Amino acid sequence: MDNNHFIFKITLAFILSFSFSTFAQTDWVKWGKADYTYQINNPVEQRNYSFDLSNPGRFLLKSFANAYWLFISDVDGDNCSFSPTCSNFFIQAVERTNIMQGSLMFFDRFTRDMNIFGKVNHYPRVPGGHFFDPPSLYILDSDSINYIPPSVVVKNE
């Protein structure tokens, strides 16, 4: 029994001394302040609130988008579960169709964004985890619709 205790103590001392020497601080690596940044990228800072005065339709579209950003999106925060976001969906839908059909597509999308049930098995995802739901899936042209199964992770449109 004494011999086993002695071997155990020697082994334990060797392991402890080896681990201290392995993880010890050396002269060429000094302890210092780490330069971590805890700032979260804010999508509000990347928005373009400027107006295009050359086209009255584009000016009206940008006015609606800016009002949505200011009164809804900025107050609610970055909580849109879809990609593209609802405001970008609105702009893309109006550009691809017209103001009336694009507005109806936006309101349909906005009501789906508020409904948290049933999304998981219906929409594919993008790598960031958001549901992929572009306006190209809602254009009323059967040749341009490209069905994507929900199990697929979409890189980009």
C-alpha cells in the first residue's frame, strides 16, 4: 500500500509541475488589456434616408419606407424574422410591380411577420437564421416563381 501511495504522489507532483510550466507566462508574452468590442452592428446606421427627387413615384416610395423605418422599425428594433426585411420587401415589391400591388404584397407580408406560428415548416432559411421570403415568390407570373423547399438553406437570391 505504501508503495502505491508513493507512486501516486510522485505522479501527481509530476503532472502538477508539468502543467504549471506548460501554461506559465513567458517574458515575450505580457499580460495586457484585451481590445474587445461589444458594439453590435446597428442596421439603422446603414440605412439611406435620402430622397430621389427625379421620379415622383420613387419619392413617394422612399417616403413610405422612411416613415416605416422611423415609426415602426426603429421603435420595434431589429426583430424582423424575414430576409429581406419588411421595408426592403416593400421597396422591392413596388419596384417589381406597381404601388398598389406592392402595397398589398407588403401588408400580406407584414401580417405574416406578426404571426409567429407555422413559419418553421413553411419557409426556407438564410445562413443568419431568418426566414427567406423575397417578393419574387409573390409576383403573379407562374414562369417567374421558383419554389424553394423549407428544408433548404438559401445563400442569396
